[in-house]
Amino acid sequence: MNRIIIDGDACPVTDDVIRITQDTDISVLIIRSVNHFSLKEYPENVSTTYVDHGVDSADFRIVKLTKSSDIVVTQDYGLASLILNKAQHVIHHKGYEYTTNNIEQLLTQRHVSAQVRQQGGRTKGPKKLTQEDHLVFSEFLTNLIK
């Protein structure tokens, strides 16, 4: 493993990944839509690729670029399901790995929530990431790359 790809449009752990990989030979590739353009400067091991602002443009680029030795960080269950058998590891920012054992349940939950919203119902959005969540993710990623 020598690269981490980040689904960067709404990834709350981008800075954590960069910090963890800074003194390693692991490169970090952030994929973002042009709507999330940034002039932020990153260390040498980090690069950013911008894609059109289409709904799934970043996802399609990630699918295309992912190699078997990559770790991909995403909160998108659909994207995770597409690259689960393509990447070495597909992980969530809450510090767990997507697997063939949990992806079906996650996709089902997403589908049920979408149906509730289509019928005018409300569903809870994701909770704001806490400092403890950042620590859990950081420890998970650190152990994964050792």
C-alpha cells in the first residue's frame, strides 16, 4: 500500500490522513469537484484532482483511479460498494472498514432512509464528528498502514 485516495468533497478527516501520512512514503490523492476548489497548500505527498461538478463525478474518477494497493476513504456507501473488491481497503471516516459482510446492510439502510424522505418523512443526518471520532479514525488508519 502506497496511496490513500480521499473522496474529498465532504471528508471530515482529510487533515487527519495528511497528518498521519506526512512522514511516510504514502501518497495522498484528494478527489474533489470544482465546487470545492481550494487554494490550501499541502505537503509534498498530497495532491488534489478536481473533477466536474456533476453529481457522481468524483465517484466515477475514484473508481477509475483506484488500484488494488490503495486505501480509499469515503462516507459514500454506493462508492464503497463499487470499489470494495478493487481497493486493498475501503474505510469510513468513523474508523471502520467496509466489507462484503457490512455493505449490504449499509446500502439497505441508505435505501430505506431515501424512501422515507421521498414520502415526505424526515431522517436524521450524520452527527458532527467529535474529537473522539477523530482519535478513533486516526488510530484505525495508523494501525491499517503499519
